[in-house]
Amino acid sequence: MALPPPTAIHLIDAFGAGVYALTIINQVDLWWHRRHRRTHLWLALSATGALLVDISGFALRTDTDPHAGWLGAVNMLGVALALVSLHELTLAIVHRRSGKHVRIVESATLVAPGLIFVLPAAPVAAAMMLAAVLFLLTAMWQAIRSARSGDPEAHVIAQGLSLLFLILIYDVLSDQGLLPRVYGTPVFGFSFLYVCAARAMRMRYDREHRELQDLRTGLEQRVQLRTEQLEAANRQLALLSRTDALTGLANRRSFIESTRARLHDAPGALVMIDVDHFKQINDRHGHATGDEALRAVASALGAIPSAHELVARWGGEEFIALLEPDGAAARVERLRLTLHGIDLQAEDGSKIALRASFGLTFVANGEDLDAAIARADHALYEAKRGGRDRLVVAPG
């Protein structure tokens, strides 16, 4: 088959040169801004090799001596650079690396074109072309193997490499006259491959970006969850630091802090409560029964206060409460009688009658809390000394 007119040949060469030059400029720019992504560099180097083949091929066709040594060397160097770089590009896309021995062979393939100045050109060219083809086949095999394992980017690059390989085989056979000659097919093969490579890299970056976003979202969710758990733990610790673990009532520190704040603005009634004969309950029935007795008293006390009143465990078998002053004595008396209705059952089946003594005092707003507690405690002492199970109101 006759060659196409020179103008058509020049147009194909110009088209190829333009594609390769644009690929080089674009990929070098991307690599310059993303130094950690060597796929851009390998694609730029491969396009550089293809551009050398395109330019040297044009010069060889127009040179009076088609066997000019330096043009042949440049042409072979372009082939070697294009295919060795494609091999490295494919490995980078499928997340593999060349071994030490492969790098040595790659270096030898790139150096081989210079040997035509000291050795016979034909065997050097044959050896170099064989190595270059082996790199192309290896790249195809790596891409196809990764594509079969489900890698979508490897599938795209495998398509480009396979088409380029078929086009190069066709070009070699047509040069031998075994197939009709179609000039310029390698240009379209390399152009299609570079489009596939650019698309594969874009797909890889998009997937990595999505994975990074998913990872970031998952990390943010885990951080938020840990933050919520930490806040809940801190709230629980704060609650525990202000709560009596046995009864669930406020503890002494919490009661003092809250009562001082409330008495600063309004008067109140302060009552001290002591469970009668608690030591005997512990000694006869055990500490577990004693704890149950304290919880039962705490439950009865906890039902008393309104929104502005407080009840706390003062320590041991003692409790304390801040009540509204109006009707406080009557309310405490009802509480004393309420405890009469609680029959606690011990582990041995016996019934325990709960009784308590009460000391009540009235507190003016702004009055010193320690002095008020001392009065209530003295009233409680009088109640116990007077026979227990009774209420004593301290004089105001």
C-alpha cells in the first residue's frame, strides 16, 4: 500500500507532536504541584519519549541518509523512554514498585541507543526493541492482573496498553508487508493510551479524595462520639462528686454550697435528722441491712422537698434538710410519723422499726450557715437526750 501524501504525513506528525507536547506540559505542571505523585512525572517522560520518536521519525523520512546514526539513536531512545516510563507509570497506578534488577534493565535499555556509535546498529536496535516490548508486555500483565482483582483504574490503563500493543504489532507487520500499511497508527495508539492514563489517574485521585473524605467524616464522628462520652463522663463525675453514693441524695459539700447560696436571698428552716439506734441495727443484722435502713430513710426524706428545698446525707446515719420556713415544724412531724410506717425486713426475716430524731432551727436570710447548723445539731442532741423519736425546735 502506498504512503499517504506528504501533507497528510505532516499533519499526522503535527497532531502527534501536539498531543505529546500538551501531555508533557500538563503532566509536568501537575507533578510540580504534587511532587509526591510520580505518576504525573512518568506520564510526562513517556510523552517525551513519544515526542522524540515523532520528531526523529519525521527527520529520518526527510533526511538524505535514512540511516543517520544520531537520528536513529534519538529514535531508539524515544522508544525506550516511552515504554520504560509506561512500565513505571502502570506500576505506580496499580500500587507496585520495580525491583532492583528491573531498574538495572530499565537503565540499560535507556543507555543502549548510545551503543550504536561503537557497535553494529542492527543487533543493538534489536536488543533494545526487545527489552522495550518486554516492558510493555509486563505493564500490560500488571494492569490486567490488577483489573481482574477489581481495580477500576487498572482496568482503564489496561485498555490503553492493550490497544497500543495491538497497534504496534500491526505497525511492525505492515512494515514487513504482511498487512496493509496504515501510516500514523502508533500516534493514535499512544494518544489513546495517554488519555486512558490521565483518566485512570483522575479516577484514582477522585477515589482517594472520597476515601479521605469518608475517613475524615468517620474521624469527626468518632471525635464527636468520644467528646459526648467524655462530657457524659464528666457530668457523671460532677454528679458523683456532689452525690452520696449509697442514698443518691446530695452530699455534705453539695448541700453546704447550695444552701449558702439560697439562704443569701431568703430565710429557711434547717433540720438535722439522726436514725435512732442505728448502731444496734448494724450490730444485730449486719451492714447490708444497715445500708438498706439508710436508703429507706433517704427515700422518705427525698419525697419531702419542693423546688427550692434541699435534702442531703450529712454523714453516717445523719441527714440534713433545708425547708421553707412556713409550716416546717408540721412537715417534719409528719415525716417522723411517716418513718413509723416503714417496717424494714432483715435478712433473717425479722422486722425492723425505723425511728429518727429531729432538730429544727429557723435561719434568717444572710445568717451564717455554720451557726445555724450548730443550733440544729444542738436541737437534735436534745431530741435524742429526751428519749429519741421526737422533734425539738431550737429557739430562734
